Amino acid sequence: MKTAKYSALSLACVLALSACNSSNDDDPVDPGPGPGPDPSPETATLYSNGQAISGASLQIGSSEDYGMSNLEVGSSFSDGGLSAEQGGGFDNGEETEHSWMVSTTGAQDEAYLVVQHASGMDLNEYADGALRIQLKVDLAIDDGGESLIAMQTDGGASPWLDRNNFFFPQSALTALEGEGWQTLYLPLSCFEADEAGAFDLSKVNQLLRLDMRDGATDYELAGVYLDMQASLPEGAVNLCDSDEPGEPGEPDEPSLPGDILYADGAAATGLELKAGSEPSWNEDALVNAGSTINNSNMTVSANTDADGNVVSWSVNSTTTEQSYLFIYSDTPLDMSTSSDSVILLDMEIAAASGSDSNLLALQTDEWNSRKPLYFSNDLFATQAGQGRKVFAAPLSCFNDADADFDISSVKRPVHLDTRGGTAQYTFHGASIAAAAEVPSDAIALCN
């Protein structure tokens, strides 16, 4: 087994700066601001209180020219809409540490902040560990895309191919907007190496690459730490969606009971997932990662796993009129025996504004042949940033059916029309279940 270039203990010594030096009462040396409290042997402080680990620096740049500029305490940076300046500081309970306020406009394809090591570090003893990032999000406009956290080996001719990547939806940052300082937690087991590259954990030059790629974002960074063991700190936000310490990467997935209409990126046999909006009234099928919708009223894009398989859909409704997601059956469904059943939606609400009515409906073959349930967009707003939830709509709440509606000939068992205001959400799945099967923590769409 290759010997680590820095052991955990020696890292602690380097980061504590003077703590491991022999005493010199005659000529004491001021070590400077230092990177915060002394770390334990199980934790490496990569960046804290305005100072990177010995041999490293904090750098900023963008895909405008792929340049890199050092950020030093007392300085600032501004170029093409990307900027960095001293932030308000992070209170660690003992002192206020230095922080950086970084603003991106969304115009850059990549706007990155990097902890760059000059010669590369051997991080093998942290392979089972996790990154911890102290971050405060003031603004995160979600355009339905993804941003990136990565580590990088700079030894090859094309170092941008030699990365260990973790892509996350911008909605993860939108959920943290205005919530103050947060500890973001990311087990290294959640990273995926570039297929074309040769990422080497024993030769890591970019200890952290925080790369904003979707929507304007204003955030404040205080500290970056690397824990030897992956154990979710209390109150931390796990970007990898694991609720259980020691089990990184296990998704927090609501279990939909009943007859599954859509789940895990696929519709049940004979069904399709589609979406559209006015004024074109399009009905585009959502079948694979290449399926997208992008117009003035609505954007829809796929979220995929490491193998490129669709797992969910990010929907951004930008209108107070009609933008809809629906499950379609070419063969009419007889739902006349389902009057005591409940439609369940597995969704994650990122943002919602406006208080007018949204619509969930059963529909036969025409838009004017529906059985509707109206609910306020305020209900979505109360769930924004709360993670994945199951929303429950008993069919007994659907009423005032159009005159031509025939419940024995339903072609859209789910028609979700966000028309009460703007809304951003991730759709994971839908089912029809018996009332007794509805999860106790489901959010009721019918009061």
C-alpha cells in the first residue's frame, strides 16, 4: 500500500501552523491568521479563515478564458460578471473567520472556485471520508441544470479529464437560499471519475473545485474540510442524499405504494410521461436524457445517474398561465372502480411563488373533458426546500367534472398543471393507491 504523502497527524501539524513547532521563548513567531481551530487527526482543513493548507492557494476563474487568479485576504476579483470580495465572515462560536463572497451571473458556462495544491497530495487515507464545506447561499436561480463539485489530478496532458466528479442540481442550492450558514457534506464515495481520464487520489492538485454552471448564484465560502471517516454531522446538508451516517450515497427516496404509474425514470407499461405549455399547447414525450423542453413558459430536463439513466425530471414553470406535466395512456383506462383511491405524487419542490390555483386532473381525450382538483400554489411554497415529499390527492376530492368526462375512459390519470404562479420542482414518480396505503407523512392536496 502506498504510503501517504501526508499522514493525518502531519496534516494536523501543518494546518495548526505553530502547534507542532518546537517552542522558542526568545523569538516567538506570529503564525498569522491561521486556518481556524486545530483539527483532529481525523480531519484535514483544506481551507479556513482565509488560508489554504500549506502548499495550496485559493483560486478563481471561469470558462471565459479558463484563467486562474489567486484570492488573498484583503484582495478582490472581478471579470466578466464573476466577482469575489471579502464576505461578512463566519462565526465559529469562538471568533469570526474570514469568508469570501462570490457572485456568478449564469452567463459563464463554468464559474469556479478552486483550492489548488502546487505539487499534488496523496489523499488515499481519506478515500472512505467526506468533504465538508461551510457555505452560505444568498441567491441561487435555478434554470433546471447542474453544477459541479470535483477533485482533479493535474498530471496528464489534459488535466480537465482527470477529475473525480459530483454533479448536483442547482435546486440543491436554491433550497438553501437565505438559510444562513450551512455545512454541506459530501462523501467521496459519491464522486464518479471521468471515464476518459485517469483520476489518481494519490496525486490530487485540485483539492476542491466548486464549479457553478447553472443560473446566477451568490454564495459565501468560509471553510473546506476533509474527514477521514464519512459520518454525517448533526444538522449538515448531505448533497449525496444519505440520511444514515456510514451509508453515503443511499438516496432518501419516498416509497410509493399502490399501482405505480411512473418511477425510476420509466412509465408503467402502456403509459408515457409528457409535458407542455401554452401558447403552443405542445405535448412532448419525456423518454430519455435527450428529452428537453425549453420555451418562455417552461423548461424541463432530465436528471440522470452515473450511468446516464434518467431518474427524475426538473421542471421550471415560469408562467402564471398553464404549464403541465402528465401521464398519458393511449388505451383508455377504466377508473370507475377507483373512487376510493388516492393519487400519490413523489416530488421535490425547489421554489414556488403566487397564491392562485394549480390544477391536478383526470382527463379523457380532450382538454375540456376533465375531473379537476384545484389547490393553491401556496401549498407548494410551504414545501419549498423541504426535500422529497409524497403529495396525496384522494379521488373523492376531484369534483365538478366536465359534462363529457367519462371515468371509464381516462387517458390522463395524472395531469399536473402549475398555473397559480411560478414553480420549480423535481418529479420522481406517481402511483394510485388505496387510502389505507397512503404514507402518514404525505402532504394533502385536498383539505
